[in-house]
Amino acid sequence: FAGVIATLLATIIKLELGESGSLYCAGNLRIYLSVVTGHAVIMVFLTYVPIYYGAFTNYLIPIQLGARDFAYPRLNNFSFWIFPPSLLFFTIALLKYQGLLTGWTFYPPLSSRKYSSHFNVDVTILSIVLIAVGSAISTANLISTFRYMRGASMKADYRFIALSVYGTLFGAILFTLVAPVLAVAMIMLYLDRHGITNYFNVSRGGDVVLYQHIFWFFGHPEVYVLILPSFGYVSNIVVFTAKQNILTYDHMVISMFAICILGMIVWGHHMYVGGLNRSMKNMFSATSLFVSIPSTLKIHSWVATLQTGNISFSIQVLFLFSFLIGIILGGITGMVLGVAGFDVLYHDTYYVIGHFHLVLSMGGFSVIFAVIYHYWFVFFRTRYNKFFAILQFIFFFFGELLTFIPALFLGMSGMPRRINDYPLIFVGWHGFSSLGHGFVLLSLFMFFFVIVESKYFGESFLFEERLSEGVPFFANRLSTYFILLIQLRKRSLSNHHRLN
């Protein structure tokens, strides 16, 4: 539901930027900035996090660990019920009075009472703190489940654990470390807004750059929090598609752990224009480039596994291809932005927009669709229409490329972001980008159509039919393992809750 809201807000942005001049926002930059802020916050905090660390984690990770449920089911339920009121509070803040003009970073003094005098920012701070608390509870619960409730064979040999578990685990560890930092930053901002403290009030001895350090200490690891689970699920799909075990399993686990560690020491590359001295710029440039090493290792392992295996065509393979294209393009442009000299040129331009949308939008959503199609028989117990699924992929793939590749050229041409008007020289690229977003919308509608069609018109998908489709021995055992654990989980769920 939050993802649909964020997509509709993105549609407003693309309609506004489709032509030169302020059209749909009635010449009011405040409306446009509120829409941009709402799209970013809802997509990052209320779409990706509930999907990866809520839906996928709750349904798949206990099964893959051989556990009946999470270690603390009631705490897990509590962490979920924090998110709906958070979405409600943020929606109220977005719609009332002047909206939110701060962007998703909430930089002071834009978020101070001088420029945001109404209660919108206060309610948003409450929403963000709730999200941070709920996410920290959920991820700590996942770490406890991994530590104490995995199967005996997985305790004896870590190679029995699926890579999706490791990806989600390392992302959860990273989130548990940085989510409290976000909550502290929001509380400090709230105290400053009401005159209780002066952490970021420059006129009274505060330091605005301090907020940037605190926020980006959370903000950049957040990207790896969202992408690490997708790395794990991609590895699972590669294994199933190639019909052989992943090559360099140990290196894949080590690379995810390295990304988790390096992700916490690269936040400064968001602040090259914020007054960092040369030695700090060199240090953050080096660490930013180091992150590309484990990421490149993972891509090489996936490609080598697919190349040496017996690939079977499926919709998961198509979305896997889309993910690889998005992550490679986003990674290359990220290396460009990691170098201080280039980042000074492209900072706050559409080049940054193109970079992180290629990673999170094209890369992240490709994995979400791939996981849903891969585990369709677990989620829905019916067959989906392959023709409509392939049509959805075509709309999504070309729509994403057509939306965000022009953003890179706009950034290299000097187009600043968070501006709803521009010279006529940029009309062509913005036109292509808005057209691409139209294809992405068609893809989203087609995806919902595939779900409805499968629910009401699809044939019942029996597990026995799945096991007779010629998949290898280890995949047969994995499918049988899923069946037994799902049945066991249903039989013992009420008793397990009573014991807790």
C-alpha cells in the first residue's frame, strides 16, 4: 500500500517534469518539494523495509533456518504494528498546511521552525522515530532467531545455510547498529526546533555539519541495509536457475560481511561539498571505492555460476538479468560519485538521482518481483500466467532504463534536482524519462493483474507437480523441506505462541 502511494507521488513528479514550466503543481514549489519528500521517505522507510525485513523475512527466513517461527513472535507482531501508524502520521504531515519542504534528509535550517513553522516536521520526526524503533526490534529479533533457532545441521556446518539468510542477517546487523543513530538525530532535531537545545543552531554556537555526519552515518548504510537481502535472494535464484551450487560460497558470505563493515565507514562521500578537508576526502574516496571490490566479486560469482550451469528459462531469469543491469550501471556511476573530484561536479544534480534509482529502483524492485515469482507456489499455491508475467517484465525493464538513463545525461548537463522548472534544452531528456515512468506504471498494473488472474483463474499448483519438472536432486529436497516445514509450522504455531 505504501509502495503504491510512493509510485503515485513519483507519477506527479514525472508529470510535472514532462514539460518545461510549472503545470501540475500550479507554480507552487512547496507542493513539488512536498511530493518529492513524500516519495523518498515512503519508498525508503515504508516500502523497502517492510517488504525485505517484514514480508520476505517472516515468511521465508524461518523456513530456511528450520525454525518454527521467530524467536519472539509477540515482539515481531509489535514491530509490525508500529508501521501503519507511522505511515498515517507521515501522510498527515505531508498533506497539512505547507507540507514538507526539507527533502528526505531533513537538513537544518530547512527543518527549523523559522522555515517550517507548522507541526508537519514534528509529526514526521515522530513517524521516523517509530520506524527506527520498529525496524530495530524486528532486526534484533531476526538476529536472535538466527543465533538460537536454526536447525542442527546448520549449526554444525554454516554451508547448509541459504545465502538469502546471510544477506538478510548482515543487513539486519547493520540496521540494528545504525537505526538508533537515526532516532537520536531526529530527537536532537526535535529539541532544537523547540528551543530546548542548540545542537544545529549556528547563531547560538551549534553546528549544521554535525547533523550531516549523524544523518549520513545512518543514511548511507541504509542503502546496504536494503540491498544486502536482495544479494542473498539473487544467490538463491541463481542456484535454482543454474541447477548447481553457487561457486565460491565462502567468498560470497565473506563479501556480504565486508559490505556490512565497509558500509559504515563511507558516509562522508555525501559531504564532499560540506567542508571536509583534503585528507578526509581522500579517506572517504578510498573506502567508497573499496566497497566495489566485494560487490564485483559477487557479480562475477553469479555470472560464473550461470555460465557453468544448465540454465532453464523462467521469469526469474529475466528479472535476474534486469537486476544485474541495474546494479552494474548503478555501481559504475556510484564509483564515479565516490571520487571527490567528480562528486563536486555532479553533487545535487540528476546524476545522483539516476545513480541511486538504478540501484534501488531497477535493482531492488527487480529482486522483489523475482522473489515473488520464484516463491509463487509458496505464497499463492496457484500457477501464474507466464505470458502476462513476461509482458510485465518487458514494461518494467525498458521503463526503468528509459526513466533513469536520461537522468544521468541530465546530471552531466548540469540539471539540478528538486527543481520543478528547467530550460527548454532539457525538455528532450525529461520527456524520455516521463515516458519511461509510464511504462513502469503499466508494469505495476500488469503485476497486480497477474496476481488477480492467478488467484481467480489460475490452476491449483500442487507441490508434487513442482517436484516432477526435472529440477535437480538438491532442489527436490529443498522443495520437500519447504512442504514439511510449512505443515509443521501450521500445526505447532498456536502451541509455540502459548509457550512464548
